[in-house]
Amino acid sequence: MASSAELLQGTLDLLILRTLAMGPMHGWGIAQRIQQISREVLQVGQGSLYPALHRLEYRCWIVAEWGPSENNRRAKYYSLTSEGEKQLEAERGQWERMTAAIALVLNQAEGEAQ
């Protein structure tokens, strides 16, 4: 399993932005959703999640608002801003170009080894 320490900072930001595109969530919910969608491969710890949320909030890509959680405790809910939506699309395009380039290198390396 890949831990958040193994994720590149930009990758974690992209995953958080994509998760929040589904709707507002509190921090624990974001981490759980990423873990669930990745079929338990990606586990984001609090030590990585909350600094990333603060960083994204500072960049105005997300906003936070206090509200009641499922168990009636106060929780900070994060939402994507319009700037965050634009950033998500930009980062998603960069991610797709990068992974395609890496795949080309890996496939070329396999072809040369044979």
C-alpha cells in the first residue's frame, strides 16, 4: 500500500481537489473517500492531509466552513472554489501528460530489453 508519505505533494493536492469536486467533505471524510476509491491502496494520514488542506485553502482553491458532522460534533467542511475547479482541470491535464510520458519511457525500456 502507498502511504501519503510516498505520494508526491502535487499528487495529494490533485486527489483532494478531485475528491472535493464530488461535494463538500470534512477532512476525515476526504481521507476515507480517497482510500475507498483507490480500493484501499492509498491511505492519507492526518500528518499529510491537514497540511495539504491548509495549503489548498491558502491558495484559495478550497474554502472551509464549520458544521455538524454525522455524529453531531463540530467539523470543518471543505469545498472546492471556482479557482479550485480550474486548478483541478489544469492539474488533471498535467497528470495525464506526465503519466503518458512515463508509460512511453517504461514501454520503450521493455521493448529494448527484449
